[in-house]
Amino acid sequence: MQWLFREDRAAQSLLNKLIRSNLVDTTNQVEVLQRDPTSPLYSVKSFEELRLKPQLLQGVYAMGFNRPSKIQENALPMMLAEPPQNLIAQSQSGTGKTAAFVLAMLSRVEPGNKYPQCLCLSPTYELALQTGKVIEQMGNFYPELKLAYAVRGNKLERGQKISEQIVIGTPGTVLDWCSKLKFIDPKKIKVFVLDEADVMIATQGHQDQSIRIQRMLPRDCQMLLFSATFEDSVWKFAQKVVPDPNIIKLKREEETLDTIKQYYVLCNNRDEKFRALCNIYGAITIAQAMIFCHTRKTAGWLAAELSREGHQVALLSGEMMVEQRAAVIERFREGKEKVLVTTNVCARGIDVEQVSVVINFDLPVDKDGNPDNETYLHRIGRTGRFGKRGLAINMVDSKHSMNILNRIQEHFNKKINKLDTDDLDEIEKINN
């Protein structure tokens, strides 16, 4: 089970990176806790203020970044400060954090020194390659900078030393390169980045390997840790590997619940749920909708039924390759389909500005059948984004699912109102 969960998390992170062709302009507030409150490290509103090397500034602009994103505004002055400062930052995909820590690494490198100076750990091979692409793009005008991938399958001769200044890889291979094979001298590392820490520690062994790598590094090595979530396990891990940090946190997504109207519809079975769905769809103006199902089978059935009714439907589920999923989401984003039917695979971190309605065809439950509050929040959080008002509708078809809904209401302390889908006037009212 742990393996499946890890794969899903890692696939989700990769999926987010693939579909984030541009930055999400989050309205979330950023909370900054500086370890030294007297420090003059304010946020920046332009990349020029950071006094970057000209070839890096050129790389930043060539990538299409015109001004820093929320997380970059606050993180970059800390990451580029002298003397270097450590940072723990919470930030979702699409907020520009990869570009931020890549810029920090490239800024610290001495190109004349032909040995590894910056080390970046990624939880999977695929995510390491994605970050590597960002390094290559941003360093495009800085040809003296070289990058090596410490990933499985990249075989080097024993006793060889690496001349590339930046190494990006997965924990197990990086640990081998630093200790057993001695390709890297860890004492010469200036910047150590741990990316996707939440995915990393969901993987057996990665946590321990990361800590072992960190212990080999010099005391003055700059530590930068990024995670999309900050559960207790992530915090404990972060505090072990990042001494005396500055902290940047995005405020909780729960605060967006205030902009989302929530309703539930009582039905007796799957067919009634489908009829209610068609009534809702016929009565309100929908830019785009996301419909969440519990199983692939239900999602497949529902997508087929909606298509038969003449709706343009996209289907997304876990057995699809990550690249296929990215292509489906891209089409949905471009408005080629108005409805996206999906399983939980899509609940997290996918922002499509035009989504005005989220429908839970099945309520989210965990493997023991209890309410999965976090998934509920992530699902309905796909609407009401970017400061707009959103609408979430929950289909309830049994005593058990009514009980789940009541527990979700209690958890978030937010009332979910009943909606009669046979009363078209009532449905129209919720749209206003």
C-alpha cells in the first residue's frame, strides 16, 4: 500500500510539473517566519533587484518569467543573501519554486571550479529529469556550468571524480556517489536542495538516505527544503536536516472554503445521481465542471453516459500514463472539453481557471470507509480559485454516504445545504 501511495504522489507531482506551462497566480497569502527578525531581507518585486549575474537574468527572462511569483518574491532574497541562509518552504507545483531554488544554485556556483558544488535531491528519476530541464533552460547562457544526473542506470567508472558543478539525483544513488563510490566530495558542497520532501519521505528508505547525505555536508552548507504539504512527519524530517531555518508557508487552502457554496443532493441509486447531474447541468451556466468518482469503473460509465447525452467529456484515471493524463488536462484547460470526469488522481493541485463547478458523484472516503476530509478539501478547492466564487455539489445515495457528509460538515464546521434537483427554480438560484 505504501508503495502505491508513493507512486501516486510522485506521479501527481510529475503530472503537475508537466501541465504547468505557466505559473498559477495564487491568491494564497504567504507567511514568512525569519529566524532573524531584524534581517533586512524584504521581498522583491523584480528580478533586477536580486543583482543576478547577467547571464542568469537572461536565462530567467528567456524562460518567460517577467516578475517573481509569490513564493519567489519571499524566498529568493533569503536564498541569495550573504552569508547564505537556510530555508524550509511550503509551496505547491506551479508556484515557481523549482525556478527559485535552481536560481539559488546557479548563483552560488563558481564555474571555474570543476567539481560538484550544488546537490539537489528528488524523490524519483522522472522528477529529477524535470528539475534538470529547468537547470538547463535557466543556465542556457552560462555554458561553463555543467550538470550531472545521479540516477539509477547512470554508470560511471569506479574512482572517477565528477567535474560537473551541479548534481541532481535520487537519494540512494547520491548517497552511493558520496560515500561508497566517492564520485562526489560532500565537503565541497555549498548548496543542498531537498525537493518534494513530502513525496520523498513517503518512500521507504529515502528519509534515512537523505539524512545520511546531509550529515556528510559541511556545517556552512546552505540547506533548502521544499514540500507541497507540511504534515507532522514532514516537519520532523525538515527540522532534522535544516538547522536554524527561515520558514515560508502558504496559508491553508481551507481558507478558500469561504468562497465556495456547498450543496448536497439526495438520490437512491446511481441512475438517479446521473439524472440529478443532468438536471443541474441543464439549469445552471457552467464554464467548466470537474466530476469526481470513487472508481475507474464508475468514471468510465459516467463519461460514456454524459457523451451519449451530447456533452463534451474528458476522462482521467489512474491507469493512464502520466504523459497521457497531462495531455487530457491540457485539452480541458484549453476548453476543448467542458466536463472532466476523474478519480482521485486529479484531486490535488490542478488549477483550471474556468472551473466553476465541482461535483462529487461519490464522496471521498479512505480505505477504511471513513471520510477523507483532506481529499474533499482538495477536490472542491478546484473551484473558487483565483478569488472567484465556486460551487460544489455532493451526491448522496445511502445512509452511509449521508453519515460521511455529516462528518465532513462537522470537520470543516461549514453547513452543506440540501438541493432539490427536480426544482429547476431552486437550482437556478444557486447559480446567482
